[in-house]
Amino acid sequence: MKTFETSDIGIAAFIMMKGLVLQSATRGPSGRFLFIFNDPKDMGRSYAVDYVNSESAKFDANMKNLKNILFKS
């Protein structure tokens, strides 16, 4: 079965909203995430590009900025 992999939690959440099914979610020794989705129609890469151009990506970036402000002040 075809799969799509990403280490970006924002992309992973967006892809889940688009309907791809999460096969596994792990955290490696370095602390980096790995999300693997079943991707039978090979849409994962296209959805990832859609995410980058979406309001969801802007929201995610603003959330990260706010967290940085809180944790660094």
C-alpha cells in the first residue's frame, strides 16, 4: 500500500482533515516526529502543498510565534 510520511505535525493534522488515515505516529530518539498515512491515491504531497498555502498554515505559524513569546519571556 502507498504511504505518505511527514514529520510536521501541522501538515499531519491537515492531511487527517483531508481524509487520509493515520497508520502510525512515532517519536524518534532525536525527538523528531514521524507520521505515516495510508495514501492509496497518492494525494499526500498535494495535500501538503495545499496546507502550506492555506489559512491553517498561517494559524499554525501564529500559534508557534505566541508559544515562543510566552516561553522566552
